[in-house]
Amino acid sequence: MTTVVALPVIVPLLAGAVSLALWQSRMAQRVIGVIGTLALMWVSVDLLLATWREGILVMHMGGWQAPFGIVLVSDMLGAIMVVLTAIIGLPVAIYSLSGVSARHEHFGYYPLMHLLLAGVNGAFLTGDIFNLYVWFEVMLVASFALLILGGERAQMEGAIKYVTLNLLSSVLLLSGIGLLYGLTGTLNMADLAVKLRDVEDPGIITVIAMLFMVSFGIKAAAFPFFFWLPASYHTPLVAVSALFAGLLTKVGVYALFRAFSLIFDQDVGYTHTLLLWMAGLTMLTGVLGAAAQFEMRRILSFHIISQIGYMILGLALFTPLAIVGGVFYIMHHIIVKANLFLVSGVVHRLKGTHELKQLGGLYRTHPWLGVLFMVPALSLAGMPPLSGFFAKFILIRAGVEVQSWWIVGVALLVGLLTLYSMIKIWAEVFWKAQPENTDVKAVAAPVQGGGLWLMVVPIAGLALLTLFIGLYGQPIYLLAERAAMEMLDPSLYIEAVLGGQGS
């Protein structure tokens, strides 16, 4: 039964290998892109259901028991993240059928997409801190290749900043791993949680924890390490931007949740206070950066940063309700943010630009697109009854319960400024008339034929999912509540991985 834990990694790796083997056939790669992500959805949901029924699942690779062997672990947080990966992977694969050119497909778009999905799922499921680093590197290789696909100047400039900061993050992470191994003699995360309790000098643990906080903070694009994201996410293909926006920074957030609930829980008063300030400043800098932008994907990129702050807020407050809110927010945001980038791709397909000043009139010519934009946009801003409202409500209530009034005020202010940005996009892109002095060379002819519907179907599907979470959020809340319960009681994870050795 535990082999189901490995399938979310094996399926995209296999799909990528087959796609690479059929390099010469564009149609085969496109078909494998959809079938592979559909299979990933199947095995991911199966893993989530198995984890819900049976508790934390552990697969000991090669039959070697932890902590000596490599393990894959599916607790509720990991299983939720794997399902979210599939929820984004499938719509992006369908969208890519019309949104990715033959030239980019020839450069290896589909094998790289599958490799990225495998790396993301590997990071979510690994129970070994060094293998977390390995999966981060797999993600970095795949994402860097996708970022520069096509070799345009803007892509190369963004990629340099992206890879430089992420390599710095990798160096810090590897340094922290080395120090942990020297201190405890183990790399298994459950075993680390046990052995760090016996370290006589808690100060050295806190110092190592700071290395991990900075490293994962860079991966998550948290303050003050965020500037690589808005410099790079607006440059690649829209399908790639959507994949990045939905998944990549969330792996950093996941790593923060995992490390600072399981491994580094010795000095919560210090580490989580730092996380609280990181959350507040991340929210503010992201939303203020978005308010100053007038290019659609740049606005959305800065809003990734601000929303990361809400997720870290749930971890920083570290109460049951706050953790529930953080996990709920991750689930809501991954869907909403990827969808907004997909909408921006349709806008570009219709008008040939992302610049707000050159856009306008889309609500009159394509009212359905305006509706599909408003659903994720208002959800991002936290308007009821959409998913973002409940995610923010839970976090703000958690802040009120612990009387952390300043962070509650920041969260409310950022919500209002997010609404301002979404209204700005709506007014400039959809509501105002098309500017008469627009350079006609910058505007593409409207799409003819059936190509556009392949881009619209996944957008509509994600919008419906956003509505479902808002109108019927109890199952999502229960999943988040189960994940929070497991994170706040690390003994459950330790016992599942180590058995009697963890006591």
C-alpha cells in the first residue's frame, strides 16, 4: 500500500522520459502532456484519500528502515500539496496545447514541465532533509530551463537574477544541512526532531535554524529576499508563469512549515516572532510593489509576494486556528494565482500586450473573459463568498485571538490594497475603451477558430473550483484542520517514520 506514496514522483518522471524519447513527434508530446498530468491527478487524489483514511504513510526505499534508509512520507500537509500540484499541472498542460508554440515545444517544453512537477512532488514527500535539497535542485534545473525557453533578452535577464538568488539559497541550505549532520549524525527529519531535543546548547540550534529560515525564505520570495521574483516571473511563456506562480514559491512555504513545526521547535518564541515580522513585511512590500506597476503580469507577480506573507502568518502565529488558516490559504492561493496568470495569457493572445495603458474594451468584446477574471481577482482580494475571504477570515481571527493587533491591521490593509490592484486591472483591461493611439504593431489580431477554447476551458475549471471552495469550504477546512493537528503534534510524524525508535 505504501508504494502509492512514490507514484506522484514516478508518474511525472515517467511521462517526462517518454516525452523525451518521442522528441521528434510534437503530437505525441502534447498527448503525453495531458495524459501524464491526468494520471498525476489520479494518483495524487488516491494518495490524499489513503492518507486521510490510514494516517501518515511511509515508504522505506529499498527496504531500509529509517533513519538509515531514505523514506518518502505522506502526511496530510504533504498529500494536500501533491494534489494541488496536480490541480495546477493538468490545467496548464491543457492550456499549453494552444498557449505554447511549436518552437517552444521543440526546445523541450513538455519534458521540462514533467520534470518540474516531479521535483515539486519529491520536495513535498521526502522525509530526508538532504533529499529535500536534492529535489530543490531538480526544481531549479527544470525551472531555469523553462524560464529561458526561447532565449529572449528579457528572459535571460530575469533568469540571471532568478538562478543567482536560488543558488545562494541552495548554498545556505546545504550549509545548514551539514551543520545539522555534524551535530546529530542524521539526515532523517523525524530523527532530527528527536535528536535535537538532546543537544545541550540550544543556541547553536537557533543559529542553524536561521540558515534554514533564510534559505527557505529566498525560495518562498519572502521579505527581504523577494526581488528575484518580480524580475523574472513576467518574462517566460504565460503557461510557465502560471506554473511558477502556483507552485514554486509554495515549495519554500511548505519547507518553512515543515522545518519550523517539526525540526526547529525548541525556541518558538524567537523563531516564530521573526517569522511574524517576515510575514508582515512580506505582505506590505508585495502589495505596495503591485500598486506601483502598470503591466499585468508584473502586478500579479508582486501579489504573489504579498500573499506569501499571509501563508507565513499562519505558521508564525503557531496556534491551531492559525495553522489551519495558513494551510487553507495555500490551497486557495495556488488555484487563484495560477488562474490569474492564465487569464493574462488570453488577454495577451487577444491584444498582443500586457501593458495596461495599451489595453481596454475587453468587457465589451469578450464579457465572458471579464467574468472569468473577476472570480479569481475578487477571491485574491478576499471578497465574500469566495475562497480568499474565508482564508483571510481564519487568519485574521487567529490574530485577534492572540491579540496580535498590528499584524491584524497589516492583513486588513493589504487586503484593501489588493482589491485596489484588482480593480485597477479590471478598469484598465476590461472596462475602459480601447485607447485610440495604441500602436497597432503591438496589438495582435484576435484569435480565429477553436484555438482559444483550449486556453479558456482550464481557466473556467479553476474558476469553478474557486467558487466551490468559497461556497462549500467545509471539506477543505477539514483537510486543513487535519494537517494542522499533525503539525502541532510532531510525535505523530516521528512515530510513523521511526516507529518505536522515536519514543
